[in-house]
Amino acid sequence: MLRKSPENIKTAPASNTERVPPGQFVTGKFPVLTYGPTPKVELDTWRLRLFGEVEKEVELDWQDFLQLPWSKIDGDFHCVTQWSALDNTWEGVAFSEVVKLIGLTAVAKHVMAHCYGGYTTNVSVELLMQPGCMLAHKHNGEELSPDHGWPVRLLVPMRYGWKSAKWLNGLELMAEDRPGFWEERGYHNEGDPWKQERFWPELTG
């Protein structure tokens, strides 16, 4: 079975003024920001575990991932360190397609992304079901580099970049929210760049 041709989805407003959140500056680069060393991930051993509040737990290998329907999105990327990279094109599998494999229980409201290297971050199911959220393998026509999350990173373009977890290897569906790596260390639980939700309110009040 061949994977489907990518479907292109537009997610960014037209003008730069509308596209750049407050407190951000536009860069033509895509800086590498990572906690800890870059893990070495091999395709023949890569696995993605889908578990928790699901009707059926699933573990995908790389060939399984390639058989899923792929899409292409255009959008902007905003880092909590105040840079924004506009006009990015990403290719991968929409979160909404992944959900079809597992089914969600009635109480599944939150997701914890797990990554090679031990990183985690939390996102709501409602947010991840929006157009543009995907498990990305390509950026601007090229496979992700190891430093940018190869082979798969979560993409959540409507949140600061730390929610777009690199080196993804698991999605845990949860009834109750709980903080991930940076959220436990002072970063805001939601991370909406348009609201400048960078840190816990008590740290900025």
C-alpha cells in the first residue's frame, strides 16, 4: 500500500503583522534549541507507542507510519525565546489520522508526548485535533535533521515551539492533565504565543 499524496493545508494569516505574536521577532533561520544531547534514532528500531485512554493500544514501526495518510501544511513557528520563523512547510501525519487507529475513551481529554531522550510535554486533545497539528517528518521539503527531531516531531503550530516535541516515540492519552518537562520547570501550561503565555503566571505577576 502506497501512502497517499500529501494534502496541502494553509494555517497562517496573510500579512506579517497579523502573523507575528507580540514580543516576537522574525528570523530567516530556524535555530536549534534543545535540552540535553541529540539522541541517535535508527529507523529500523524507531517505534511510536499510542496508549492510555484509548480503545486499542497500538505501537507503530516506521513502515506502519509510512502507510498512514500524509498531509502537507504551511504555517509559522514561534519559539518562547522570542523568534518566529514564517512560511514553513511541514509534511507528516495529522494527529486526527492517528486517533483513527486507536479510538479515544470518553474521558480522553489530554495528551502527553513522550520522546527519545526523556523529554515530555502536555497538550489537550481538543487542540491537537485542529488542522495543522501533525506528526511531522519533513520541513521545507527536506527530512528533519537529527537536531530538529528526526525522524518524527510533534507539530503544534498554534503554541510556542516547546510543545512541538522532537524525537517523538509515544503519545499517552490521559483523562487528567499533568505537566511535562518544561511545564514542571516554570513554563506556562498552555503556551499560547498570542497571549504571551511563556511562564507560570506567578512567575510573571
